[in-house]
Amino acid sequence: MKNTALTNVHKSLGAKMVPFAGYNMPVLYEGVNIEHEVVRNGVGVFDVSHMGEFFLKGENALALIQKVTSNDASKLVDGKAQYSCLPNAEGGIVDDLIVYKMADNHYMLVVNASNIEKDWNWISSHNDLGVEMENQSDAYSLLAIQGPKAAEAMQSLTSIDLVNMPYYSFQIGDFAGVKEVIVSATGYTGSGGFEIYFKNEDAELIWNKVFEAGASFGIKPIGLAARDTLRLEMGFCLYGNDINDNTSPLEAGLGWITKFDKEFTNSENLKKQKEAGVTKKLVAFEMLDRAIPRHDYEIVDQDGNNIGMVTSGTMSPSMNVGIGLGYVPTSFSTVDSGIFIRIRKNDVPAKVVKLPFYKK
């Protein structure tokens, strides 16, 4: 089990630690609902140092990224980031990721913790272009400072203008007295904020400065359980649940990051799938009765026939209603379609809704 540079800090704060993607990670501190509300209304900090960071350099770096990712990275300018995915050869997804353009011929790819080795091997297997690849995942720490008060709370720590930083842009500069910190206006909560990347040796110093600066804003440490409820309220996909090696980006509603004006892994077959139309879709649903849908619960029609499985589900802390995602045949995918979730042998009614669940 790997530790992050902040594992001992989390333990000292009384966090409940659990194994996650091969790392010892804090799942909660005070409780999911409390931590969830802190991020929705104020500012909270996640240690997500388990995520992977690959650096690609050289004159063919962009060509390699274009070959292995579904989105069009040629649109990136210095200081911009892009959500994308790595399609596999069978129509599924190796992983979803964020591509950062650091400079011409220099990119950072941020990948999911559970897929670091898998992604590295996949990208390496396509690197017949002489691109210099560096896996710096074990050298970097990553904090997600999220919530509507994040910019105001953190501004005293940096000369970077946080308030006016556009979404999915980033700057490299001073932060908490440390030079060359990557400050990115990204995150997976839907409540705004930043993700900051820095070397492990600076982790405790930066953590402490962040909490000093945020004290008057009610800043709190947040665990992975609230990260999951926050992302689900926005309908953001979680790899391993809502997308995997067998789910097509088009089925998952990720057509917007699948650009057919370039060639990439399996693009020809995905293009044919788009033209023919998918037979199943990832849908969002809300429970009509008070009930909590869970991962792997059956989705059934009014006659009790199985039509799919719940990929993610929870009781929404913001809305106090059961919400979930799952794949169903396209005939059940239109908004307001009636479906049922089988919970302990009871078929509980639900309806398909438009994302995001949580509207600010």
C-alpha cells in the first residue's frame, strides 16, 4: 500500500483511512454530508496525490497525444488544459485524463491513480515517434482546493490572479512561498476552485499554509467519499464505474470529447458507431420514492425485465434525493422515461433526468 506525502497529516487529523487504487487514502474526516456542504458552500481541500502525472516532450509530443486521445489537443494553447480519453482498440476506454499544454512540444497528462501503469504501457506502446516520456507520478503531490470561496481564500498565497483565471486554464508560479507550483482552474466537484501540483517535499508546508490562509473562510479537509457525492451530483463519470474498457465514449455521453476531424485509436469504428447510432446510453436518474440506488443494482422496466445496471448511485446530500447513473437501451434514455431500480427485491420507481442533478 502506497502512502502520499500527507498520509501522516491525515492520520493526525483523525481521518478514516482506506485502501484506494493501491494508496492509503482519507475517505472521510467528519462525515460525508458535512464535508460535501463545505465544498458546495465554502472551501475544502482534497489530497488527490494518488493521481498520475506523465510529461511528454519533443517535436512529436502533440502527434503522439493526437494519436492516443479522442479530443483534439491541437486546439490547446500554452496554459490551457483539456478533458479527454484514451480509446482502446475494441471500442472502449483505457482511461479518461486531462491534457495540459505546458509549452510547445511539452505536455502533462494527468491520469487516474488506478490506471497509472496501464496508461503508461498503453501510451508507450504507441510511441513510435521518439517522444520523450517521463512518469513523475511518485514525485508529485496534488491538492484539489474546491468550492466557491477557493479563489478568495487562497489569493494571499500567490501572485497569480486566481479570481480571473478561466476554467480549464493553468499557470506556473509561486504558491505558499514555493516556486514553480502548477495552479490549475480545474476540479471534479462542480463548485469551482483549483488543483495545485507540486513536489512531494513541499507537501506539508503547502498543506499548512493553505489551512492558515483558509482559516477565516471555514476551510476543512475533505475525504474521497464526499469527492464521490460531489462529482456524482454533477454527473461526472468515474472510471471503473461509469466508464471502462467496455464502454464506448459515445455511449457514455462523451461525444463532446470525441473529435472525428483527426485520426486516433479506433476512430474509424467509433465514427461508424456514431453514424449508426448507439444501442445503449449512460443516463442520469432520480428516485421517485425515498430510496438509495447503489453500484451494480439492477435497472428494470415496468414488467421487471432487466434493462441495465446502476454504475454509480447515492443519496444526494444537496438535494436529499436518491440519484444515479446507469446504462440502458436508447429507447429508455429520453428525459422523463420511467425506469425501476431493484433494491432488495423491490422495484422502486425512478425517472431519467437531464444532467447535472445539482443546479447551482
